[in-house]
Amino acid sequence: MQEPLCRFCFEPSSDQRNPLISPCPCKGSAQYIHRACLYRWIFTDIDDIKLKCSICKMPLLEAFLPALEIVPKKGSLVDFLLGSSLGILFAIHYILMFLLAAPYKSDPNFIGRYINTSQLGLHIVYGTLFFLNARVKNWREYVSVSSKAYSWLLAHHTLSLYLMLSGFRVLTIPIGTSMNMYWVTHKAALVKVNAGLIERFRAGTP
């Protein structure tokens, strides 16, 4: 029986990290292809990523496609809630703070309690939405490109939150900014991960 060969490079499988696979219904000499050869072909043209076999014209099996990150679309509901809507939430937050301040002038601690409680609520809502929607496939690459940005963001957020709880109420503004930046940082990291993966695939590394 003839040894299976890659239909692109006409070489057999000699590396377990780069096996011969059958990503489409093609049979015979066109049945097998190295994973690296497939990825190199898919990303030959970044503006025309190929997801169908050039011979049988059938879609490539999803199990054999490269695991690129799905970057949330700009303008989607999730993107609006996590990336754009905090400005609206904090505007409402400050309007309520000043409207509620008048009846409670005799209680100087009211504003502090209100800000702390509302901040806690916003953190819980935002954190829940973020972790439900921040999906990552390639964790090693993701951590590599985002760890520095997240470290600075967490440090800024933690310090601002500590100072706010210590009485510096005006720091609710930078806290709002830092919450918003978690989603911005996440999306930027996904784009960087995809760029790195595509560059690796085009070089023929599986």
C-alpha cells in the first residue's frame, strides 16, 4: 500500500506535531495534507482567508481549522455594554448622587455610603458581564501579550479603589475609566494573539 502523501508538498508525515490530516471529503491523492501546509494555504492572502477546499469546494472541517480568537464586533450589544456604556452609567451615578445629596445634608456620611454601595454594585455587574463574555482559546499567547497591560490596569484600579474607600470620593471617576479599559485591553489582546498566530501559520508552523 502506498504511503499517504501531502497533496501540497508531496511529503509523508514525519512529525507528530505536523500530521497528515483529511480536512475535507476529497479522496485519493488529494485526501491528505500536512496541518502546517493547510494553515499556510489558508492564510496565503490575509484579505481572502480560505475556508473551502479548492478541489471539492466543500467547507473545511471545523476541527481542522486554526483556533483563531473571535474578536467581539465593534458596535455589538456586548461591546456597547462593556466598552461604551460605562460613561452613561457613571453620568447617572453622579446625577443621582447630587439629587440625593440635598435631602441628606444632615447626614455627612450618606454620600460616602451611597458611592461605596453603588460602586460595589457596578463592579459586580461589570465583572459578571466581563467574565461571561471574555472568551479565550489560546491562553498561553493571550497571557503573553496582555499580562503587562492587565498588571498596570489592576494596579491603577486597586489603588484608586483603596483611596476612594479611604475618603477620596472623586476617585470614582478613574475607577470607572479603569473598569472600561478591561474590555478594551481584552479586545486588543485578542487582535494581537490572532496576528501572532497568523504570522506563525503563514511561516508553516502548526
